Amino acid sequence: MQLVINTYGSYLQKNGDCFKVKTDEKVFEISCKKVSSILISTAAYITTDAIKMAMENNIDIVFIDEHGNPYGRVWHSKLGSTTLIRRRQFEIAETEGGLNLALEWVKTKFGNQIGMLQRLRQTRPHKSAEITLYIDKLQNALNGLDALSGTIEECRGSIMGMEGSGGRIYFEALSSLMPDRFKFNGRSRNPAKDEFNALLNYSYGVLYSKVEKACIIAGLDPYVGFIHTDHYNKKSLVFDLIENYRIWADEVVVNLFASRKAKVEHFDKIPNGLTLNKEGKAVLLTDFNSFMDESIRYRGRNIKRDNIIQFDCHRIANDLIK
């Protein structure tokens, strides 16, 4: 499970084999064996003993800002695996193999979005025709990827153009299905212009930290991407791989609105936009962590969504060094 610290002034310390959390309202303990990661989203105190226990048990400590973006993490200093994996990342990026990997991820993203709209169509028969039009447009975008060949450098612009067009279609479809009070005009990042994007941005931030961790454990270099270009201090591979899993955040957020759990009072106004407040973060993270803890059928096995990211990163790393 993920231990979430989102109460201002919380105190995290070690007590035997447990993490002990103190707030003004309560004190509780949890065994380090039950914790997979620690997420700190507010001003908090943490002892070096707690940090050491986390490192000894491969528990990363992630710090995220008010928008859900990770701005730092504490992780042990060992490489995830052989440096051969990192060398192969550099090499394959210049070949058709790199393009094939990139296309696999973008096709998965489009397929996930189409599947999401198909599920929403089943529960909204009165909007079936409208949703079908969006599905057809996304399918056309997906089919267009089959025409690409060569290297990622030659096709990067086309891929990102198709991906952007597909994203606009997809989010227009989702907005059309929102209650009138929560309809939105496309994606807005930081700050979010509306409630939907505030929830989505925060969810993506938490998901981003999970993908980065999976890369590190598998021995992949988070900075060596394929679709996203290399820039100083930009974790390009994380931006590439997260496209496979954004659908989980999308589904959680859509369900929050569909079940009427998302409420206006969960958001605070900030200059030029909105942000999730403490109550909103608690509602989102409760549902998001429960969703990630569910087991689904994936590649012939039953596996928790939270473990699929690690499973995929190990698969990619192993394929690189075959």
C-alpha cells in the first residue's frame, strides 16, 4: 500500500519495524512490510531513522507539490540492474526498434481511450451515437500510425501530431459526458482551469512517480526516452511510458464525477485556476489507490494494476538485452 501524508505538520518516525505517523488529530502505526511507497504532499517532518528504514525496505519517499507533480524523491543509490540496459536504450533509440517501441506505447494509449469510451457508451445509451462518432475518429487516428516507418527521429513529429489530435478528440468526448456544472474545455495543466483537470493533473502526478520508480527498479534510465526528446533534467522515458497507464487516472476521475463524489468544495481558487484542497486530495487518493490495488487479467495472468507498471518495465528491460 501507499502511505499518504497530506496533513500539514505531520510527523513521520520509526518505531520498531513500523512507521509511526503523528498529526494533531491522531497517531497511528503501520508495518514497513505493508508499505510500498510514501507520498508526502504537504509540509511534514520525517526522521532520518524513518528514511533509513524506508531505504532498507526498498520503499521510496516521494514529495509532490500542490498540483500532484513529484518534485523530489528519496531512493537508495544502487542501480536497478546492469548498465547494459542503459547502453541498449541509447542504441535502440536510433533504430527501427526504437520506433516500434514508441508506436507500441502510443497504440496502447489510443486503444485504452477507445476502450474507455466503449465502456462509457454501454452505460449511456442515450448518447450512444455521439460517443460512437468520437470512437470512430480515435480509431482513424490509431490506424494512421500503421503508415509510419523508419526511425523515431524521422517520425517523432508525426507521432506527436497524431497523439495531440487524438487527445483533443478524447477529452472533448469526456467533457460531453460530464454533468453540465463540470464540463471543461480541453486539457489545462498547471494551474488547472476547471475541476476535472485539477483532479486529472493530481492523478497523473501520482502515476508519474510510480512509473519513475518502476524504471529505476528495472534498470531503465528514466532520462533516455524515445518519443519525448532529451532535455536537461527531463525524465523523457517516464513521459513515454506513462502514456500506457494514463487511462487508469482517467477512469478514476470520470467515476468520481459519475458517482457524485467530486464536489465543488473539494477545490480552492488560486490565481488563474483551481487546485485540489486537502479534502479533495483525500477523496481522490482513496479511490485511486483502491483502483490501483485491484487485480485484473493482464498478459495471461492476474496482476494488480499497481504491479503492472513494474511488470512492463522489467519486460522492456529484458527485451533490450536479449
